[in-house]
Amino acid sequence: MTKVYFVRHAQPVNNCSDDYIKSLTETGFSDTSVVLEALKDKAIDVFYCSPYKRSLDTIKSTAEYYNAEIIIDERLRERKVGKGNNDPDNVRRRWEDFSFHEEGGESMGSLQKRNIEALNEILEANRNRNIVIGSHGSALSSILSYYYPFGMDDFLRIFGFLPYVIELDFDGTEFISKKEIVWVDRGYEKSDK
């Protein structure tokens, strides 16, 4: 059995438009201790992460606890947003039609394809190990929707969960089960810089 602990990042600042360098808020940095507490007894073997700073910072103290490096995989990054990203009609359309994307943005289907490709390679390389993957809201949601019914209402339910840890169990690359481990409901827009 392979256990994958997906960690959605803690609360990010909302005054930075560059996804690669967007950091956590003071509250977000503090909440990384929630992730460490949840994972310190899970015998983690390996850490993977999106290249985005907020995801790296969220799992950094846990990786340090295990004296492990974090392997960056560009494919695990968040969905590229485009013009009208936050328009409620566009959010709905993205979930109804995985090929839809706003101008300059990325579709949920494209996001899901690259994240599942990365995950399958990680699973093949780490059979019967315990894995942490630092992730994002839409990226993680695209993965979850690949394995079991997970739609817009589910996405909206976890939207403010910053951080959020969910365990997915696999036999090889075959999905077996899921279990929500821990989350902190911070709300996405409530940042303290």
C-alpha cells in the first residue's frame, strides 16, 4: 500500500501576483505547525512539491523533521489563471466542462492531465512508501476529481482550508481510499500580509 499525503498550502498573501514567489502570511507560516503535527507520526519516506514558494514553505518544516529533501516537480504547479478567473460563471463552467478556460488561462482538463502524469510517475517510483506532495486548491481538486466524485461544491467546501491535508491510498497506481487528515479553515482572502 502506498500512502500519499497531499498538502494544500497554508494561507498565502494576497498582494503578490507572481505565483512562483507568493509567500505565506504570518498566520500561514504559523499554521505549518499543524501540518507537521499531522504528519510527524506517518513515517514519511519522500517529499514532492509544486515549485511555488507557498507550497514549499508549507511542507518545509515537516521535511526538515524527517531530514528529507523536497523534490520539485513543475507539473504539480497550480492552474494558470486567465482573464475573468474569479467570475462565478467561469468557475462554474470550469467544473462543468474540463476543456473550458478563460482567456489566457488553463483548463481543468489540462491541469488534471499534467498532475495525474506526475502523480503516476511518483507512485511508480515509490511503491509501498509514504509520500507527501505539496499542492494547491485547484491542482489538488483536479486530482481528487480524477479518482472519485468531486465537483464544484466540494471545491468550494475546501476553498478556505489553508492548510489542508488529505491521504489517498494506492495499490500501485490504483486508487483504494481517501481520508481527510487535518485542515484549518482560514478563508482565502483573509490575509494579514
